[in-house]
Amino acid sequence: MKFKGKVWKFRDDVNTDEIIPARYLSTTDPKELGDHCMEDIDPQFSKKISRGDIIVAGKNFGCGSSREHAQISIKGAGISCVIAESFARIFLRNAINMGLPILEIKDISGIKEGDYLEVDLNSGSVLNLTEHKEYKAKPLPKFIQEIIRSGGLLKWIRKRGMARCAR
Amino acid sequence: MAYTITEKILLAHTDKKSIAPGEFIYAKIDLALGNDITAPIAIQEFEAVGAKKVFDRRKIALVPDHFTPAKDKKSAEQAKILKNFSRKHKIVNYFEVGRMGVEHALLPEMGLVGPGDLIIGADSHTCTYGALGAFSTGIGSTDLAAGFITGCVWLKVPETIKFVYNGKLKAWVGGKDLILHTIGDIGVDGALYMAMEFQGEAIKALPMDDRFAMCNMAIEAGGKSGIIEPDEVTKKYIRSEGRNVKGVFYKSDVGAKYSKVIEYDVNKIELQVSAPHLPSNSWPVSKFRKINIDQSVIGSCTNGRISDFRIAARILKGKKVSSRVRLIIIPATQKIYSQAIKEGLADIFLKAGGVFSTPSCGPCLGGHLGILASGEKAIATTNRNFRGRMGHPDSEVYLSNPAVAAASAIKGRIAHPEEI
């Protein structure tokens, strides 16, 4: 899977209340949640971005609540993938389980807002087309790659056979 | 092989012979929890994938606690999804409004979680039950749907950081202060992906409610779980008030491997307040005496238990809430609510000019029952002070224990209980 898009940059510790405030949690509609994505950081965010754009953030992206509305909102807004120096753990597992592409790269300081990136999810290569630089993402563990390749957790379970479980 | 308590519990829930941090496991769960925010997505996914049966109707808990009693039509629709699913699949542990409580106070109280259990919950504060010596962690709605179907969860075996608390607590200092101080020390990602094991003489001396408050906030340091070795205090709790939980009492082996050991001398830990907008921004309360507040909230899955209200009542008895402050008191469960009335605590709060509400997560996540306007400041016994958490993006939340929240309500500014 490859993505090309413009960079929107965020700081460290972006939390789930910022990604999608709790006042919108009474719906699960991707369009509606997408319209309010990152609203409390930048009220215009969902209007400014184009389909396929990429979020690039610092450490601990997605800390806070377990709400999958955060992933639904990011996908609903049209973001193709999220790159961060690190992800909070529930956000990370939700992204994997739901098939929102995420990549960890060690240092994002060389990527500026507005740069164009080309991301190859399979190889973990992140090409900065504006700066002509390449970054290598931390490879995902095999087990997680398997879930992603299946198209998310529930498809992985279906593939294994729903009746058959480790129990 | 020497194991930590966390490793022992995880191993016991797999078919493996051994286990090591970093390893991926597929583990059996003893309880899967969802609420009115997260369960609707899980149920939609459960149905979309064509699942027909839940793995065990006794091992699922559905608690509509966040936006309930339903705050608006949309929230009512969300809660209805839980109710219908519970009826259809004969879920034993569905808690309707009136029998409901804030999930992380309710499940231990009902004896649904105990030592040695492996619990997953689609709510980040599911780590609370580690206070009973369980492995308990927050997951997402998709994990919950998968749990409903298979009774299993995928996990990466975490490394553990050991926190040792030596000494004796100062007056008014409790579990909340220890955890705010700890998060302040290590940061909001200081325990990312890791288990936080709390040990030491100060922990041994901590009552159950304070242990819940500590483990509840492990997630605020990025932790996967918080855990305290079960002891006599635990045993007394799980076998009192009609609970009859057996549990398996695991202990960390001497020689178990920790990624880090951090020690604190609790004699030196002051009452803590975490300033906006991160729980890690914690300092002694004295730093904030000039901060005027508009609201004080005492409640939530962190500090909405009976001992929290006893502490608040000791301070509020015979006093009046400042004319410019709204004091909002929300017992976490129906039982706590009833107990607070029986002990005369509710009367003290009402006479002081406070609000005494039915259980709900309510204002903690900016849901309802006390949303802040722009520029307003609140002190709260809740667990997060992110920007906009309790309402307007330009409002501010300061986190504290119930004694500080009560004292601040009287003074109209952040205050030490000794000032009352």
C-alpha cells in the first residue's frame, strides 16, 4: 500500500479529546466525526485538508481515551495515514484493529507542514518529496502485520474461523 | 524462571509453558466490558462480521454510564443499542439506569472482578481493577467485538516498572496524590506500553479505595496496566458486603525482571494538583493558592467512592460553598449514593450548597451535568485535564484529591484542607 499526501503537523501528546471531543461521541457516523476532527486544536482542520493528506506528529500520539471514534474521525476526514514518533497504546491497537495505517519514525523534526510525502506501508519507507529525503519507519511486529494484512482484527478472526479460538 | 505478577496472570490465561516481555499472546479473558460510548461500535462490528453468539453471556458487562441518564436523543439511541444487545444475547451483567454506576467503581463493588483475573474493557480506565491484583487493561471497540466473539484478546506481554513507596503518608495525602506525583515524575508517556507495579509499605497501608484511584490513572502515564499485589486488604474487600470472590492471589517472584525500579519517600509527598492541560503537570497544592475556581467536581471512576465522600464531608460539614462556585458531587454507584445518604454525607453537601447527583461519568469527559464555559476553571477529582476535557476548549481543569476539591469549593480558589 502506498500513499501520497500533504503533511499536517502536530506536537507531542495529542490526545483523543483533541482528535475528537467527547461532545461528538453520541454518534459513530464517519462523515460527522470527520467534520470535527482535531477541532479543538484547529477548528478549520477538516475543511483545510484534502483526501489522502497525512498527519505527522511527535511523541505519544492519541493518548487518553479508548474511543475508536478517534480513528473513525481521522479516516472520515480523509486522512490516509498517521506518522508519529510514538503512539499511545490504545490508539495504536485501535489503528491496527481498524485498519488505519500508522507508522513510527524516530525523529519528525525534518518534516515540515505542507511537505509532500510518499509512504510505502509495506517497506516502511517515508519519502519526503519536498525535501528529497527518505525516512525508515520502525518495522511492525509480524503478528501485527498479519492482522493488518487480513484487513483488521475481525477479518483476521474470521480467517482463523470464528468458532475456533484459543479457548 | 522468575516472573512478575503481571507475567504470571498472563501466562495463566494462555496455553503456553513460558512467557516473556515483548512476546505476542492470544489470551483468554475473564470479563469484557463496554459502555454507552464504546459498546455501540463493538456491537455494530459484531453484527457486521456475522457473529451470532457471544462467547459467554456471563462474562460480558455492559454499563451505560457516560451520557446517562440519557442527556439527549442521540445518547438515548446509543444506550438503546446496549439494552437491545443485552436482551438479545441474555447478557447477565447489563446495568440499567437506577442500578447502574460508573463502570470502574461498579464492577469491583458487584464482585465481578477479582485477583488473578484478566479483564479487558473498551474504556481506558479499565486499568482500575489492577488494584485487586488483576491484569486489567483498556482496549478499543474492535477488540471488544472480537472479545465478545472469541473470549480472547491479543496482547503484547508488557515490561514492568516497579514503583516502591516507602514511608508514611502526610495528613490528607492519599492514593490520588501518589499517582499524580508519579505521573508528574515520569510523564504522560513515562510508562508507555508497560505495566506499573505499585509496592512498598505505603501501598500496603493504603485502603482499597485509594488503591483503585492509583491503578485507575496508570493510563495517564501511558501504562498498559497498574497492579498491586493482593493482600489482606484485598481479601477483606472481595469477601465483604455480600461479595464472595475467590480469586487467585499471585505475587511477583524474588528475582523477577523489571525494566526500571523507581522509589519514593512518601513522607515528602505533598497534596498534589495537576494544572492544565496534562495530568503530568502536577505540583504541591501551595503553588496554586491564587487560582480562583468556578466549579469543583467530586466524583468519577477515580475518586467517586464512599471514602472520598467521607473525606469531602469532613471538610464541608457546617461550611458553605463560595458564592461563585458550583460544587458538583457525583457518587460513582447507586450503592455509594445510598450509603452517602445513610451516613448523612448527602445532607452535609446539600446544606453546604452543593449538587448531589445520580451516578454518571457526567462532567469528567465533558458529557453533561457540569460543562464549563469559556474561560472557566474547575478543580476536579477526575483523571484528565486535557484541553476542553470538561467543556469549552478555553476552559481549564485542575486535578486533585477530594479533600483539596472540597476545601477549594469553600474558599473559591484552590486551597489546602488545613485552611478550612
